[in-house]
Amino acid sequence: MDDDDVNLKTWATLHDAALEVLSTPSAHKKALLTKVIAKKWFDGKSIRNARDVSSSGKLVAETPKRDELVTIVPSNSNKLKLGNGRSIESRRKILHSLSHIESWAIDLSWDIIARFGHEVEKEREFFDDFVRVALDEAKHHLLLTKRLEEIGGKYGDFPAHDGLWQSAMETSDSLMHRLVVEHCVHEARGLDVMPNTINKFRENGDEESAVLLETIVYPEEIGHVKAGLKWFKFLLGDASERGGEETVKIFREIVEKKFYGALKPPFNDEARAKAGFDRRYYEVAVDAVV
């Protein structure tokens, strides 16, 4: 399947389109397919239905297909050390790591649509939000890979881990748990570390990479966290409407049960606030999970 073939693809439902991305082994092709699907979805002509349950008998696979371009190692492997950005090799490793994370984020966006879409089938806005998230992640992956190539590397040069998908498997039975762990906790952690990552590039003379992260990736990731929190609150329904304390309590309980690790500072309070998080969600939760 070459780039022209991607542009000619058609799907009866968004569910079917999501399954195709998840069954595509190449991260590059996942990104290209995502761009095509998003355009068809938002133009309202090519893909009208989120999911036709009566006719769509295809099941969501436990794990998306992945080629062997990137060597996967445990998340605690010494091979994953990225360095401080002072060397060109370190900056390549950082870009590669970010690009790989974005490739998994593409799958996560489509998986939440395919796996849980039937639970919110009447909520067109849910599908709009996560198609938009998928499109952003695809754009990020392609831009980061392009920048990596511009400084002499390529996607697949370095090992990576699949920790994001491991968390996804732990939340595959609950839309609420998936929203909290993947689209709030993990994505919010990305906001916490992004300013330091930007500085690693800027302080070491790589202004182009710094600007890419600062002006495109960083602000759009805030929107992704916002979408996760928005639909978590939607699922709470009356509980969310009764007040913030109950919402925070339920959020914290899910984190304690389903997030394997600790919510550790420093936190990016400014970016988190833009996404709708006040400090009760994460600062109080530290004591609950450490």
C-alpha cells in the first residue's frame, strides 16, 4: 500500500476505519491513513456513521499490529536513556522517543473509538474529539519523524518501549478507566515534562526542534488532556454535576486502582489548568498512590 493507495481508501463507518488503522503495521501508514480518515469524517460526506452495530461484526484486536522497524525493550532498560540534548545523538534519541510515543497515541485514539464507541454511539462530539486527537497525533508523528531525518536520523534507529499500550490493555474493559489513565494521567505527564524537553533543544542550539515542540505539539497536547477529562466527566453524569469533590474522588480512586506508578512532581500547573485540571486531581492523589 503506497501513499496514493492510502488516499483512495474508503470506509462505510468510522468504526471500520479505526480498525484499519489498528491493523496497519507501519507507523507511517497509520499516520497517513489517519489524515485521510479525518478529512472524510469531517467533510461529512464519505463517512457518515460512527458505528453501525447491526452490520459491523468486526472485533477489536487485543493489540494493534506493529511492524519490526522499532526494537521494543522493557521500559526500565538502560538502552532507553536519552541524554541531556548536548550531543546530536542525544537530540536524535529524544526526537525518536517522542515520535514513537505519538505513533502509539495514534493507535490509542482509534482504539478508544473502536473499542468503546458503542457506549457513546449517539454522542457525535465524542467521535469528533477523538478523531481530532488522532489527527493531531498523526501530524506530530510525521513532523517529528521529518525533523529527526533533518538532523541525520530516521525512525527505527533506536529502541523504544510500549508502556502506553501496556496501560491500555489494563484499561481495555472500561471506557472511564481508559480516559483517566491514558488520556488524562499519561497525557498530562507529557505536559509536565515538555517544557524541560523544549529547553534541552533550545539550550543546545536546536531552535527548529524547540519551536516544533513549543508551537505545535505542546499546545495541541493540552487539548488532548482536556478531551479526556471532558468525557470522563460526561460518563459520571449526575455525579459530576453534583460537585467537583465527588468527581476528584472518583478520579483518584481510578488512578489508585489502575495506574501502576506514582504521580510525582514537578507538575506543570499552568498547562494542566488549561486542560481543566485543578491541583486536587493530582497533588492530593500523590499520597494515595505513592
